[in-house]
Amino acid sequence: MTNEIENSVVPSSRRDFLKTSALAGIAASFGVAPRVVGASSLSPSSGAIAGPIAISSRNGQKSVLKAIELIQSGADALDAVVAGVNLVEEDPEDTSVGYGGLPNALGIVQLDSAVMHGPTCRAGSVGAIEGIKYASKVAKMVLERTDHVNLVGQGAQDFAVMHGFPVENLLTEKARLEWVRWRENMSTQDDYLPKHSLESTGIGAVTEKIPRHWGTIHCSAIDLAGNISCVTTTAGMAFKVPGRIGDSPIIGAGLYCDNTVGAAGSTGRGEANIENLCSFLIVERMRMGDSPEAACLYACQRIVDHTKLARLLDDKGRPAFNVQFYALNIKGEVGGAEIRGGNGTFAAATPEGGRLVKMAYLYKG
Ligand code: GLY
């Protein structure tokens, strides 16, 4: 509290002062270092007319000035306060309100606002409205032009559009970057990663302690005519980033087949396979004379050789994840291999029946 300001807002004729000097007096308090006055210094004394006056949260210093300016020219208090907050709603530097506000977990800016009109005891509000910069104006419109009080979500936006509000992108670059920083640092166990180097550890979902799930099936077969075909299908990695696709739908990664050579397919960490196109590699190795099992081991070794990120390696410097390959050549020979194994098997069947076949591996465990 400063005496200087306290004294300046307690005039002998309060009403006259507020009409003529409030703007200047309050403006003076919004200098580089806004001064603080006691609440009692702005309260009406008994019998006084308490206006015009406007208050706001600290980020509304220009809002109250605007509100007072409009009130001084005859505006209703509701119109005045809405016009006041509009200045902050449209300010991209204020990340708490309107345009430039920080988005929700999915990066979508959703705004809430409500208004109440004292003289008529009416209210209007919008909740989780997207794409409309001036949520407070829409809330006021709900009050004025509906029989309701609350509109939310798409309905609120549709209502705003009906009344001529433009739909705009409210996510500024500043807010987007802030959201990305939040998203990437929220967990060390999901698939959103902050900037990192080859040496970075302790981020990313791939560790032995936190196994991930890749529930994929690959199947290949030779028919009575000697033709070979294959399929790979999956729900993909559990908890993946929306939009992620794995190796399964990538020809040459999740599967590959050459009717003169054989077929190959995969399960396991798709990212490692995509970056090495291993099913294509396996078929080509079989073309060059490798057995199916040797070709699968070759692909496993290729992934090991190409895995450079420390966060993907165990304490022995080996991939902490696993990938499995399955191959069948045109002679009917089969083979499978995985990076980490010991007890792995794959299924095979002939007209005589089915069996499980042991998989080769590079590293035990
Ligand atoms: N291999 C399955 C996936 O990565 O989605």
C-alpha cells in the first residue's frame, strides 16, 4: 500500500472523482512496477454510488482501463467488461486466455468463459469451445440469444459460427512449443522424446524393465502349385503415439516374398526393422544361398550393427529390445531367429501335422 495512491483515490467528492479521474489514477498505478493499494481504498463509503469502477485479475490491467473507458461513454457494465477481457483474449503473449492460450493434452486449445448480467440476473457460458478467439463474447451471446445458459464443445463452436464468429487456429507457436516441451518431458516411459543425442539414456520406452508389446502375426505358405505368399498383421505397439505405423504394413520390412526364392516376415520392434528393411534383406540373403535361419540371423545382426542410440541398448551395449524373423524358402525349408532368445519357437505345419520349431538367436535372454 502506498499513501500516495491511497490518497489519490479517496477524493472529497467520490463520484466526481471516479468519473473524471479513475482512469488516470488507475493508469498511473500500471507503471513499470504496478503499485498496490488496499482494497478498502476502493470501497464505497456509506451512501456513495460505487461506480464507475472495474477490477480484474492482474493480467487485466488494460482490460479495466478499457472497461472504464466504455463505461464513461455510457456502456453497460457487461459490454464493458467483455470488451475489456477481449483485449487479453486476443493477446498472443498471454498464454492463459484465448488466442495463444496453452492447449490441452492433445495440443488443442479449448476455452471456457461465462458472463453474468446483474440487472437481469441472467448468465451465459461456453465450455471447451475450440477455434473461437473470443469465448467471452460467445458466452454473452449464449445469454442473449438462447434459452440456455451453458453450451459446450462442438455445439458451442457451431453456435458461435452461426453468429458469425470466425473459426481460427488459436495455437500460437509459443504455446505449441510449450505444449511439446510438456508432452515430451511428462514421462520417460512413453514414445514422446525430448531432444536427445546418441548418448542419451533414461528416456524412451525401450528398456528391459519396461517391456513393450508388439502383438503381431506373420504367416507364409507355399501352395500345391508351388506359389508362395505371406501376410503380417498387427495392432501394433502398445501405447504408441497416435498415427504411428510399425513394420507390419511396410513391404520389405514386415514381410517380403519372391516366388522364386521364398518369404520372410517379422514380429517385434517395428522401428528397428523398418530402418533395415529386414524381410527384403532375408529374402535376398536366401537368394544368395543362405538357409532361412542363417538369413534371419543375418538380419538380426544388421539391426544390432545399426542400433546406435544409447537409450535402446542394455548395459552390455546390445539392443534392449527384440525382433523376430521367420523365413521359408521355395524348397520348403524353414527357419527363424531373434536378437534375444533361448526359448523362442515358431509354428510350422505340413499335411502331416504341426510342430514348434526352435528359433536361433544372437544373445541369450
Ligand atoms: N512389429 C509390429 C510393430 O512394430 O508394430
